[in-house]
Amino acid sequence: MEGFLANILNGLSWGMLLFLISMGLTTVFGVMGVLNFAHGSLFMLGSYLCMQFVRWSGSFWMGLVLGPPIVAALSILIERFLLRPIYGRDVSFQLLLTFGLMLFLDDGVRLIWGPAYHVVAPPAILSGVIPFFSQSYPVYRIFLVILGPLVGLGLWMFFTFTRWGKILRAAAMDRQMAEIVGVRVPILFTGVFAFGAWLAALGGALAAPHQSVGPAMGERIIIESFIVVVIGGMGSFPGAFVGALILGLLNSFGTTWIPDVQMALPYLFLAVILLTRPRGLFGGEA
Amino acid sequence: MKHRWLTVLLMLSVVLAVAGAGLAAEKPVKVGFVYIMSGPFATYGQFAKQGAELAIDEINAAGGINGRKVEALFEDSTGKPDVGIRAIRKLVYENEVDVVMGIDSSGVASAVAPIMNELKTPLIITHAATPDVTGTNCNRYTFRVSLNINQNIAMAAKLAAKLKAKTWTTVGPDYSFGHQSWEYFQKYLSKQKPDAVFLPKEDVAFSPMATTDFSPYITKILNSKADGVLISLWGGNLIDFVRQASDMGFFDGKREVLMTLGAATEVLYALKDKMPENIWVGTRYWFAANDSPVNKAFVDAYMKRYNVYPSYNAHGAYAALKTYAAAAKKANSIDKEKIVAALEGLTIEVPVGKITIRAEDHQAITDGVWGQTAADPKMPIRTLKNLFHLPGDAITPPVEETGCKMK
């Protein structure tokens, strides 16, 4: 029983990190139609900046608050000077560009911080454990499990109730129509791209106390995030949430129950979804 | 007048001598290195490169190999077998190296060793530990100067036999290295302690290399009835595992823990005081394990140059170069066939101790060391106490057991 509950918590905490990253990926795709390969690298950058701020200030919260906006600012430059010139071109240009950007960022991080692993301690208030039946469970993971839905709720409220959220959804639905009714799409795009990068970096900062910070962390997470986004439905917000939860739980329960095929589970599930609901669980009919 | 002629003659002879020396200095000895230089295991490649550069500078300062300067070329295997094969082919065909050294990861080693017969170039493995490349898959051109799985796990089993734990399980990377470590551990430990119990295949934990969240594996082990755990994770995997496992109460003293590569300084520098104390950890080389002048000189020079303690991977690259230089001296040539002949049976003292490359399977007979992690306020990283040494002869299986048929 306690193993079962621990697995649920394990799955949820990993799922919540995946959710934050997938959320940015799916927003950028939903609104801009850009599949951003470099999204994982922005996640990684969030982790490194968090680590750097922790080193300077000694406080994890500084890293969590200050790191993501810097990544968002960088992505404004990326959107303005790299992505914007190729919007009109074939989609393969975007894939190549973002892929190249990923290589560039990964190597850039290596140049600045070196190839070594770095370790970030969770803030004191979240660093202990709570008793969990006969064992214990880390507070930081519980924090992730609670934070995920809160961020999700915040985003949902933003998209549902605020003017900017509504504009975003409108642009995602029909870009041309939005332009006709006076939405300034270029600025919107810059904003959306920066917002997605901010979410990725937030995920990265939150992941820093949870896993070692190293140059390849982005490559590893981007694949799982793509699976989440495809399972949930490209561009769907609730889809990203449900997809991330499914993947997190598949990971934890698969490891316990069917270890031999655990590695293949996300891909098998992805194949089933693609065969039965090619647009994903929450994808529109279109 | 006579004087002037003499001066001219003297100058001429000096010029000729310098030019002659220039002519005599042949082209450099080219050494190709293949390590993981990018991705989550890149620290291993970085440290190996440092060890190699130190050895090369020492060799060149002492006049080079048989009077020829040594030149190094580094290639990135990224830890992937196909990339490793491409890197070696490039080094041999394009750069025309005289010898290849390195190889992290058993997966890469198993893939590249068989092609050395086709490339007819010696390969000196310095890290990858799969027994196959000096066992069932051994060949004329493949050598290893570092400790292999058999040797390291033989030590783990000897330690485990002395510990209280009765029921053993494992957490390892889900490829040949993790599986072979567990397989040999069961084989060796049940010989020494017939009543040792091992959890069945479905209850042990093998995690893919790309894993960053180890909590499901930790939960699995915590909820099993094992009181002994063999951990063969390494690099970033081991760092992530240790941190997450500490948080989940894994190191609460209720179980004996053996980490086969826990004393890698790559890992210790990243974890610092987050590495739990009193854990048994293995390595291929521990910088403080012996006081030999060779080791002291190596550690001091390395410390002075890089300001970190040398890792086993730095040592592997350093030792491989010194071994190659000794073989070239013995053969008085760097001809590839002559080097192979000279390496076979060669004994040389490197920082880890005296190693002998067995002629029959090309595995180095090298001493092993394990120790228990301990805090030392004077050290930037966890150090080792209660060092457990065994000589190479005691931990290396006899040639007949390796399955090597040299071709």
C-alpha cells in the first residue's frame, strides 16, 4: 500500500515538472505553429541560471524568481531576430533553426559552466522529509505536486478570464481573423514565445534541486515533453496537464510492475494514441 | 686568417648539427583518444583529457617517445557505439594515428573492439569495464590498462561476504554494464557465501541511462525485503540517484550499500557533502590509496595543474600513455605490430601500482581498492577510510575463465 502511494507521489511530482515544460511547448505551438526543439535547452538554461543565482545569493528563491525572466528576455531576442524572418517559409526552416539553436545553447552552456555536474540544494524550508508510513518522503517533491496544479490553475484563469488570455486563444484559433480584428500579431508572437520560454525556465529552476544540473539535461526532457504534447493534443492546455500526469504515472508504476518494458511504455502509449486518436486526447477535430 | 677559417668551420658544423637534429626528429607519434566529451557523462571525457595532457607534456619534456614528440587528437564518442566506431575509423584512416586510447562505457567498448582487427591498430582501453573485450570478444589489438567488471565485482563480493546483509538487490544502468555487474556479483558472492539470497530479476532495478527521476526505483528497493544493495550506476545517474535516495531515507543505515563506482571524483566533486558517509564505494583508482613516489608525483603534478584531485579516468588516460611509451621503448619502434608484441606481458609501474598486461587476454592485472566514504574538513570532497586493498592476482580470474581465444 505505501509502495502504491509512494508511486503515485513519484509519478505526480515528475509529471508536474513535465507539465510545466510541456505547457510552454504546447502554447508556443498552439499560437505560433512553431515546434520549438530548443525548448529543452531553455529548460536547461533555467536550471543553470538558478544554480548561478543560488551561488551568488545563497537563496533558491532568488534563482527561481530571477532566472526565468532572463531566459524569457533572451527568447525575445531569439524570436525577434531569428524566428521572425522565417515565419513565411517552409516549416522545415523552423525545425532546422530551433534544432541548431539547441546545439548552440547546449554548447554555450558548456563553454560558460563547463561539462561538470552541479548540485543545487532545495531551500531550507523545503529540504526536509515528512514521515510517510514506515518511510519518509521528501518535502520538495510534495511541493512540486502541489505547485503543478496551482500553476495550471493560474494559467487556466489567465487564459479564461484575462483580456490577454482571450487574445491568445483567439490568435491560436484563427490567426488571420485575430489580425483582422486588430490584434497585433507580431507583438503577440514575441510575447507568447517569451512566455513559453519563461515556463520552460521555471521548470528548469524547479528541477535544479531535484536532479543534477548538466549540459544534456535539456535533450533528455525534450523528448518526453514532445510525447506529452502529442498525447494531450498539440496546442491543448488541459491535454498537456493530463498527458504529463499519464507519463509521470506510467514511469513510476511501469518501473515497479513491468520493469522489462518500462522504457518502451511512453512510446507504446504514444503509438496507441496516434492510432486511435491521431489528434491527441484533447486535440480538436479540425 | 687561419682563425677565421676555423670560426667559419665551427659555425658551419653548428648549423649542420642543428639541421641534422631537425632531420632526425621524425614526425610525431600520433595518439587518438575517444572519450565521452559531451552530454551527461562529459566530465569523464574532460578529466581523461586532463590526465592525457599531463602525461603527454611529461613524456615530451623527457624527450618524447623514442625521440619523437607525442601529439594527441581527441574525439567524442558521445557514449554511443556507432559514434564511437566512426570516431575510431576517422582517427585511424584520416588522422593516421599510431594508437587509439580511451573508451568510456561498455556499450561503446563492445562495439569498437571487434573492428580493431580490421584497422590493425592497437587500442588501449582506459575506462570501459565489460569483461567481453578482454574475454569472449578479445582480439590481437585490444588491450585494457584499467580494472574490469570481474576485478571490481570480485572485490565487491569479498566485501559483501563480510557484511551483515543477507538478501541482495541491485540498482544499475540498463545496459550490459549494469546487468553484467549484477550477474558477476551473484556468481562471486554465492561462491563465498552460499546462503546469500538475491532478489529475482523482476524485483531488481535497472534504469535507462536517460533517467533523471530515480524515485520509482528507490521506492521499489525501499519496499523490497533486501538488506543489501549493489549500485552500479555511474556519472550523472549516480549523482541523481544519491541525492534523491538520501531525501527518501535510503541511506538510513538499515541496509548495506555497495557502490561499484562511487569513488569516482567526478561524482564526489559534484555531490560534495551530499554524498552520505560510511558507504562502501569502489573505483578503478583512488588518488590517496598508495604512497608510491610515482603516485605522489602524479597527484602533485595533477593538483598543481588543474587544482582538483585526479579521477580514475584521468589516471586511466595517464597510465595508458605511460604504458604505450614503455612498450615503444621496449620495441624500440612504434610500428603497430611491434607495439602489440611489446605490450603483451609488459609490466610497468603507474600511479595505481605495478600493472602487468596479461599476454593471453590483454587485461591488465591491477590492484583494486574500495573504501568507506568519510567526511574530512580538510578535503573539498568526501574521502575514503578503511581502505580495502586486494592485489591484482587475487581479483583477476584465470585466463581459462575469461573465455578469451586470441585472434
